[in-house]
Amino acid sequence: MNVSTVIKKNISANKNGFIMSDYKDSNSVSFFAVLPKSAVVDRIKVDGKSLEDVNTKKIRYHRGIVEKLADDEYRCVATVWFEEDDLELYDKLANHDVQDFEVYYHLEAVVETD
């Protein structure tokens, strides 16, 4: 039996997550958040838009990349590469005009039975 409940978590920079942009040439942005270890990210919304609805080359959802800062573990939940011809959202993220995002995830559990 599979049970999946999608959980929404608001992430704010310098509180429970952060956004890190790469150099302008690669046009990539990574999203970090404090999430449970068993969380599997389904989607991310930033600036009112789902990343799947933005003009991107590639979106990669991560599970194992972790940054330890102070007492918290920040997981890199996704990296996005933006298309060269539509960098409006990338520019907002790279200039720190947008620092909050929403993560939609579900918890994964492995149960063994005999």
C-alpha cells in the first residue's frame, strides 16, 4: 500500500534555507532548505511560479547534497539551469530580489515485511 501526502513548506533565506546562484555563464541556481532526511521533493515554486512552468534547460532534484551551517543541515533540493533567451527569473534570483520559495515534498518510508 502506498500513501503519499504532499507537504508544503515555505522557505525563507537566512531562516530555513537559501538560494545560491552560479556564475552568469552557466545561468544556474540551487535551492537549499532544511527538510526531513526522508523528504522527496516533488516541485518548487518561486516568485509565484512552479519551476516546471519557467523556461529552463534542465531541473535536477537532489537528495544527497547537504551543507552544514551552525546547527542545521541544509539540503540542496534542486538545481535549475535557465535558458539564455529568458533570464528574468534568473536575474531576480542572482540579484537576491527573490529570496523565498516553496517546497512541495512527501516523506518516503521503507517498510520490510516477512
